[in-house]
Amino acid sequence: MINDTKTKTVMEQANILIIDDDPSKMEIIKSILEELDQNIISCNSGRDGLRILLKKEIAVILLDVNMPGKDGFETAALIHDRPQTAPIPILFITAYNQTVIDVLKGYSVGTVDYIFTPFDPLILKSKVKVFVDLFNYSRQTKLQSDQLHKQIEEIEILNRKLIEVNENLEAFTSSVSHDLRAPLRHIADFVDLLKKEGKGSLEGKMLVYMNIIVNSAIKMGKLIEELLQFSRLSRVEIKKTMVNTAILVQSVILENKTEIEKYQSIIVIEELPTVFSDGAMLKQVFENLISNAIKYSSKKEHPVITIGSVMENSFTRFFITDNGAGFDMESASHLFGIFQRLHPESEFEGLGLGLANVKRIVEKHGGTVMADGKVGQGATFSFTIPETKNKQ
């Protein structure tokens, strides 16, 4: 006979199995264990108990020693011999007159403890509760482990899909780069041929129109290159090393020497640190911000650009300040977007992608970008690079 006493929270409860052929003793055990608020399953023979163990997950077994048919020792031995049930703790229910030999026999077949009759309710509850708590902890740990493994598998699947998408995107961008650049080159080349063929016979307006066509093709080519570069930044892996930013900034200044001399810009370089970052990417950030500062201060009589850094907690903040055109802070949120411009192209040339690239590179490093300015009074662009304890 099998009796399964269920409550409304069975799914969250541990199963306690009682195997005893004495109905009155079984009822006493049940009444004591009810306070534990677990699911109590009972049966009156070892054979029925073994059948239950094949169907249900059991936290602890209370097993009577003296039963007709298979006694407690034989039942425990069968439970202990099955790999799926061997780990289940068994508490033998017996009288005080058990001999030492019988006790040792019980331990040899997987018994973890004895409960002697007559019962002490507090001891019975305490012993059973220990094993229920262990079972619940083990079950919760296993559930968390299973969830973690599932999440890891899902992440691996997503990573494989992401790799495939990136490979397809790389192939697509290469194709786009070739397919879009080719007709632009043709436009510029054929306009140049037309100019040569019609040399001496072309009117002024026709030459102007042709120059507009060529310049537009060149601009479109630059725009395609900038867009491809922006796209690649999201897929390029950061390769960090120790970068001396003082040397890096000097190289950027040297590369912009022609523009600096043209506008007679004064460049002030304050103390700059060595940081753990991707040197090529960081150079691109400085190149964009310094060239912007030169460009937007070019209309000033005495353009001044200051490049420096400050420490802020675990970050290094770099800043590039100019006394140029500045901007309205109400529009500052648009500065780092794609194709966002706060000045007309007729006033300052540009494609509107440089600051978007800056933002993407800095964020890939775990930093942030900021901009501050006033119309006609200049601007300060700054960005942070996280410090690292391991600068090996």
C-alpha cells in the first residue's frame, strides 16, 4: 500500500519517503514531520519503496528495520546497490535493543543514522530537516548549474551566429567598397577625359560644372571610406599595449604640420601619460579631435589649441581645447552621431563621421566622451581611458 500526502506546493517541496509496516508508528512519524512542510510519501513494504524510488526524487528515507518479506537491511542494500538511488540518505527506524552488530550492519548498507523508538519529536524533526536542507541546497545548486550551462550554450550559439554575421558583413562591405568606388572613379576619369578633349572649346560654365562633378565624386569616395571605417570599428578587436600618448600626440601634430602652419595655430601640449590602450585606435581619436580643433579655430586671428590630461579616480581624462567657433550646448547631444554637423559645410568642410568614430573607439576601451563649448568662444572635447593595475 502506497500513500502520497501532497500539499499545494508540491513542486517546491522535497519528498520524504517513509517505509514501515506499522500503520500507527507511520502516522506518528507523519504528524511529527508535517511541521517541516514537505511532501511525505509512505508505504508499508521494501518492495513498494523500491518502486517509488524509481519514479520520484527522494530527499531522505526513513526505513523500518523489522519488516516482513524484505527487512530494512535487505531493502537498504538494494537501494545502496543502485547508482541512481545510492546517494539517498537512509535513517533506520529501530528500537533501543539493537545490538552493535546490527548497527554496524546498517552502516555497511548505506545507513547514515538511526532513529530509536519511542520517538523524541525534536530529534526526529532535526535529523530529517538536516537532510532535507542538504537536498534542497543540492537541488538549487544543480538548478543554477544547469541554468548556467544553458546560458553558456546559448551564448556559444549566439557567438557562432555573430561570427557568421560578421564574416558576411565583412564580405558585404568589401563588395560595397569595390562596387561603389568603381563607378565614382569612372565618373572622375571620364570627366577628366572630356576636359582634355574639349580643351580650348569648353565654356566657363561647363568647366565649373565638370569640376563640381569631379569634386562630388571625390567627396563620395571619401564618404564611402569613412563609412566603411566606421563599420569596421565595431568588429575590430582591441589590441592593448602601453602607449606613450606624448609621443603619439607629437606624431599627430607632425602629420598636421601643413594645416597648423597655414593657420598659424599655436599648439600647447601639457604633460601626457602612458596608458594601456590600442595605439592605432587611440591615434585615430587624437587625429580626429586635433584636426577638428585646427579646422574650427582656423578663422580666429590667433588660434590656440591645448592638449592635456587629468586623473579622475581610475580613469585618465584627455582633453583638446580650442578657442574657435564653438557650438551651442543645446545641440551637444548630436555631436557624436553619424552625419551630424553643427556648422554648415560652406563654412567648415567635413563628412560628419569623425566624432562618431571617436565615440565608438573610446567606448570600446570602456571610456566616455564629452563636449563643452560656447558659440564663438571655442570648445573642449574630452574622453576617458580606464587605468589598469596590470601594466605589464
